[in-house]
Amino acid sequence: MSLKNPVMTASGTFGYGIEFADFVPLDGLGGIIVKGTTLRPREGNDYPRMAETASGMLNCVGLQNKGVDYFCEHIYPQIKDIDTNMIVNVSGSSPEDYAECAARIDALDRIPAIELNISCPNVKDGGMAFGVTCAGAASVVKAVRRRYGKTLIVKLSPNVTDIAEIARACEAEGADCVSLINTLMGMAIDIERRRPLLSICTGGLSGPAVKPVALRMVWQVARAVRIPVIGLGGIMTAHDAIEFLMAGATAVEIGTANFLDPAVTVKVRDGINDWLDAHGCRSVAEIIGTLRA
């Protein structure tokens, strides 16, 4: 899969893309990763499910969506003619769920790739996320690879001891690419009520606060695998994006920043171009993985 430019959107922060059509030219992005899609409809978690934190935000939305069949019948017709890579983020509670959801999306001609969210809890294994063990991650990738023939991106969880080891396990089972990082687990407390700010106590931390962790993990994974790496986590500016590219990412995803500035993606894209011009670079490929460490 080729991209017009290295700037993509992160799942869950850009809707289905069409919601942002009034703010940015959608065909000017490298790719749009639509909100998480599951085999069956999900209501998500109770409110409150978002909380602002220092230099970031917590969320426990819980993958609210109307299911893959609704996506295929109602959303796909609205997005299939957008002239960029429209990518579906796929979630599940078992390898079989992931594989069946992926197979139904595989039948859609204008969806060139899926991104597997392996940070979901494995209901058969006591709720532990698939992505925190090599065996769990591999089981999902293996099941999906058997039934999905297009570009397979695996989104890695940062809530692990050795993320490079997880990335290698995904690569071994047929992943074409890995994206990282997903959110870090965190929480916040209302000290007057002595209650958590989120309905389920904990949630995923995103935004500028996680960028140093994300950057470190992208650098580690890019050196550990041969497949491409997509970097995300706290990217707010072109400067941030260039750091990820130099660390070894071949593309980036912008997430939380979309809530602050709905046009941030094109600003980052144009900022990267300006930096390349100022430094005499003909292509972004000239800076990927060039960190001197």
C-alpha cells in the first residue's frame, strides 16, 4: 500500500472521515483510519468516559459502534470514493471475532487495509488484552491472516514490558505493518467526591504526555522488525511527526490533536514539506530512520 504523504489519522479521533470534510481536504491525507469496528454492535461504556489530564486526555469510550454489517451497508458507500487510503480499525473479543470481521471487510473493494486493535480484552483468558503477550498477539494475527488478503496493520499496546518482542511475534504471523502506540492505561480522581473521573475507573491516556514513551517504542520496534512501522502518540506538530520519522516510522497517525484543531493533519503535512524544502530533501524517504544513535 502506497501513501500520498506520511500523514494519517488515528482511529477513534476522526470519525469516518466524512465528519471532517468541512475542515480538511480528505484526499490530501495519506490515509484515514476510521473508528473501531467490531463483529457485533457495541454500546460502549457508561458516561463519563472522557477526562482531561495534564498535557493529554483519558478515555474509556469502549469501542461504541454499530457493527461491521452496518459499516458495510451504510458507511462504506459514503466513504468508498474518497481519494485516499480508507482503513478500518478492527477490534474483537476472540481471534474468531477478529477474523470474521476482517473477512467481511476484505470483500469491500475500496478498503485497502485494516488495522487490528489488539489492546482489546481476551474474554476467554480472564480479560487480559491480546496485545500484552506474544502468544495473544500472534493468535489474533494468525487467525486474521488466514481470512484477510490485503494489507494487515497491527496496532500495538504500550502496556507491555518488551514491545519489540510483541512486534516480532506479529511479523512472524504475517503482519504487513505495525502501528504504535495505542493508549497508555491511566486514571484520574475527583478528590472532593473521592470518585474516579471515568465510569470504569481507568482509561487510555493519549496526547502530548505520551509522546516520549511512544517515540522510544517506535525507535525500538523499527530496529527489531523488517516490516514498516507507523508512529503515533502525542503528535501535535510537524516537528513531532519528523521526530517519529527519524526514529524509523515510515508514516505517522495524528489522534488527540484532532480534537483541538480539526485541520491539524494538513498543517502537519505542510509543515513536513516545508522542513524538507528548508533542508534540501527531495523526499520524506531521505529522513526516515536517520536518527544518529
